[in-house]
Amino acid sequence: MGITQKTWKEQLGNSGTSLTVIISAVLLLELMMGVMFYSAQNFIQKTMERMVGVEMNSIYLRIRNKLSDVEVTIDNMSWVVSEGLDEPSWMFDITRRMVKNNPIVWGCGVAFVPDYYPKWGTFFEPYAVRRDQDSIMSMQIGHYKIDHTKKEYFRIPVSQGKSHWSEPYIDLVGAKSVITTYSTPIHNSSNHIVGVVFADITTDLLKNIMEEERIYKSTQRILVTGKCNILAGNDTPLFRDILERLKKDHDKTEYFAIRDKDGRKHHVFYTDVGGKTDWLLINILDDSEVFGRLRIMRMMLMLPVVIGLLFAWLIVWRSSNNLKRLNEVNAEKERIDSELQVASHIQQSMLPHRELNTKNFELKGFLKPAREVGGDLYDYFIRDGKLYFCIGDVSGKGAPSAILMAVIHTLFRSVSTHESNPARIMQSINLFACQENDSNMFVTMFIGVLDLPTGHMRYCDAGHDAPFIISNTSTHADTPADGQWSMINVNPNLPIGVFDDTKYKVQETTLQPYSTLFLYTDGLTEAKNANRKQFGLKRIEDVLTTCTNNEPKEIIEKIVKTIDNFVKDAKQSDDLTMLAIKYTPVQFESTWTDTLTIKNDVHEVKRFSNFIKTATENLNIDTSLARQLRLAVEEAVVNVIDYAYPIDTKGNITINMMFDGNSLRFQIIDSGAAFDPTTIQKSDTTLSAEDRQIGGLGILLVRELMDSINYERTDGKNILTLIKNITNN
């Protein structure tokens, strides 16, 4: 009996200790999740602010550019009208031409003080308005029943002697639409104000700009005047609450959070439109869209912890009678630990990747805009064993070029994620750039795709300066050698944005090991010194002659130093961009090689499967990993059997296996029709089987199971290379 009691007391003591340990562990996990949640929330908040800032800046620049066009045009027209006051009938012609030549202007008129032209009546107000896309109507809208001298667009410029944007209003006589009017005073030869020149723009124009694609679907955009009249957007109770808050905090910050009457949190970003307006651009985001997924993730992580704590408490106090429950708690704890590791990986994947880590090349970029913003761009990234890169130069400088540059940069990233042909990438970008290109801006651009294992480079040039190749004939990167530079041959294609039916063709070359590709924009050759003399191509060639064995960073630094010495104190006249890529391939030295050639017959799959199985067994590869390798390579080979050759056509498929002690490489070679499986977009597995598009699952499986996938078409043959790192598994 004594022994039993002692055992019970020991169990009770151990239970108390275990309970303390478990509670402490759970509290520690809660603390860790709290830190993770706070870090993730802070990261998302900063990302949201950055993305919304870019979005609002794009909207702001489009509105500002439209308004600036109207302001400059009407200000110039005021001077022209002042010079022609002795010809009142001429006013009908100039207003008509103003509407015809300015698509954003809906109506244009000239309103004079009463009785300025007695023969034309007390109220003389010639006006031209756009009735549809091809029709412009001229009329005299001045009338004693419509006293324009009491209208805001006339009264304020005349009384204050300066230009003015009116509050939005409905014009039932002339424009017959909801409009806002920009007007500026007219002075006669005695410098007296005798009337105003004005232009009407419809609020529909502003609404169309405001309705551009949103980063967040719940985004509400509102454009209001200084008197809180809405130019574009919806008038809601939340908007009214925001206006009250803006009256207090307008000069303090450009962001704040607010809750509506239902308690839902919203993020409010705003900025002044500026110029000659008192308008304000407001963006409203729903907090649940921004942070909803993060909160759901937090609840999913907290729920197992709470359940685990409850189980642990019950099991500890009943551990003497129920060991099975204790084992369940341990299993539950292991499951929770696994979910926490997944959450940690998710958090790490949210961090930005600023550098490309590879031994196949060294890269350095340089961009220096001539103004605060510029139109040059360059970009690069790695996909499927290839380096995708581009460099471009938008015509002009300043904000319009910067906006187009951002669009082109986004298009390059978007199209290149599922297309590897530079000509087709250029074609897609050109088609989009030609749409609604009212400003007739164009972009010179060079796009290249470098196959890292072979050095084979496909490229397409759209009116851009031809790049240089700095050769190095040494067999090792650190061995001095006599090298030379040459200029890549490029087709004389038209720049992007000129004609939407322009056909671009791909060109090819091969980079030798340790050679360097040097790309630049015309801001380098056209850089000018104080005597207006250009830097020129010859000076670039002289510098590159001394860069045979230099790294990309050193090449860029040499050219920057040389050009600084040339221009000295002269003001930079154009954006300057350079990109240097040194090809440093890593040689694959096989310690084991085997080859199998099969026919394009599905019955050959079993033979191929045995070939892979035997090879992996000879290499002592783990059974589970060997099964994955066989599944991935079989998927790729079966795809070639089914589709590479026409029906009833016989063909060979060669599979080369190579092992260098660290990684296993498979080369699948056929002479069938050209087909790049890496350009197939991944199937969206979150959709139902009915909604999911056909295709894409095979390449998705190969991508998931292999570390690298690369395709090249060489000498009429398709070469698909799959690589799996063995030492990391």
C-alpha cells in the first residue's frame, strides 16, 4: 500500500512538473507567433504603402498631365485671343480648332464682359463643343437669360485676375454634360480684363483615369475639389467621415486609418493633385483584404496550440490511468511543431530577393536619370537555367517617360515569365505599347535570353544601340590574355510603340566563357561637355579596349569615371544606363555517364523505366528520391513520345544520364518539332477540375520534382535538360 501511494505521489509531482513545462512551452510558442505575426504585419503594411504609393503616383501623373495640357493650351490661347480682339467673328474659328486639336477638351469658349461687342449682343460667348468623335458644333451661347458673368468660370478669373479650375457642374446649354472648367482672363491692349478663355473637360474623363486596374480589388478612389465636391468616385458615409478627418490632419500626414460605422477598418491614402487646382486624390483600402489572410493564418496556428494545451492539461492529470492520451498529446505537439515550421518558411518566402546567386555569370547594372525620374530601364532574372535581361530607353525625359518605362518594365516581367523567345516578348510589349499612344512616345529596347549551361544567346533589338562583346581567350577567369571587343550584329527593327503590326525577328549568338556583354543607352554616347561636344562611340571603344580582364563592376566604374572627366561640370542631358554581364560558366565534369536510345513508342517506357531504375541503384540513390527522379523524367519522355513526331512517324529519343558526384543530369534529345515545355504556364491547381484549363500539370510536376529545367533548340534538335542535386537530399 505504501509503495502504491509513493508511486502515485511521484506521478503527481511529475505531472505538475510536466504541466509547468508544457504551459511554459505553449506560452513561448504564443510569444513566437506574436513576434512572427507582428513582423509579417509590419512587412505587409510597408509593402501595401509602397504598392499604393506607386499606384497613386501613376494615377496622379496621368491626371496632372491631362490638366497641364489643358492649362498650357488655354493660357496660350488667352494670349492669342488678346491679339485678335478686333475680329470677334474669328473667335468661332479658334474655339472650334481648339476642340478639334485637343481630344481631352470637350468644349472651348470665349466669354466677354457685357456689351464688349454691341453688334453681337449684350452677352457675347462663342463656344465650340464635341458632340461625338467626328462632330464639332460651334454656337453663340451668350444670352440675357444665361448671364455668364455670374458663373464661377467667369466671375473668379475676372475678379481675381488669375486662372481658375471650377467646381464640377451640369451644363445643359453648351457641353450638355457634367464638367469642370478651366478659365483664364483676357487682357486688352490697356491691360484691362475684358473676358475669359475657358475649356471644359467632362468628369467622365477623370472617372476613366480613376478606374484603372487596382492592386487591391476593394480600393475606392475619389477625386474631390477643395470645397469637397466629388469629381470622380462615390459619395458614401465613410467618405464624409474621411473628409472630416482630412480637415484636421491634411497638413500632418498623407496616410491614416479610420473605422466606418460598422467598425470595419480602412486605410486612407491621399495626395494633392497640385498645379492650379485645389483637388485631392484619395485612395481607400479595406483592411480585411490587406491583412485578412494573415489573420486567418494566425487563427489556424493558434487553434492547434489551444487544443494542444487543453489535451495536455487533461492528459497530465490523468496520466496515471491513460497513457494513450499522453501519446496523442505528443503526436499533437509534433504536428504543431511541423505547422510552425511551415509558417516560418512562409514568412521567409515573403522577404524580397535582391540579388541573383549563381556562379554562371557576374552582373552589374547602372542607371542615372537626367532628372528626378527618367525613362531608361534595365532588368534581369533567372528562369529555367536562362538569364533573361533587357535594357531600354523611352523617348523624352521626365514623368511621361517614367510612366511608360514602368509599364514596359512590368510587361517585360509579365511576358517573360511564360515566354522564352525574345522576339515574341518584344512583339507582346509592342502591341500593348501601341494602344492609346496619343503622345506618340516610343521605346528603343534590347531583350536577351542567355542559356547559362551553353552560352547560347537569343536576342531581339528594337531600334536600340548594338551591345558590345568583350572577348577573353584565356581558359581561366584569372589568367591574363589578349582579348578584343566586337559589336553584336542587330537587325534594324523599329522601336516599340511606332506601329502595332511591326514584326520582330530573333537573332542568335554564342558567348564564349569569360566574355562580357556590355549594353548601354544613348545617354552614354550623347553625353555632352560644356562645349556641347558628345562623348561618342569612339571613347567607349577606347575604354573597352582596356577592360579585357575586368569584372562588370570595374568596367562600369571605368566608364563612369571616364565620362565624368569628359563632361565635368556640364549638366546631364539624358538618362544614362549601362548593364555589364560576364559569362562564367560552371563546367559539368561527369564521373559517371550512361545513355539510352528508344523509339517514340509508348511500349518503350518500360524499357526506359528499367534503365533509370538500374542507374539509380548503381549510384546508391535513396529509394524515395529515385522514385521521384523516375516519375519526373518519365513524364518528360512520355510527352516527347506523344507529341514530338507526327502521327505514324518513327523517331528516336536519346536519354543521357550524367553524374558529377553532386548532381544528376538528364538530357532528353529528339529531332521532332520544336517545342519548349518551359513556356507552358503552370496549371492553377486551386481551381476545380471543371474550371481548370487543359495542360500544364505535367510541366508543374517536373518543376516540383527537379531542381532545374532547361530547354534549347540546337542543330534541329530539342534538348531538354533536367538537373537534380543529390547531395542536398
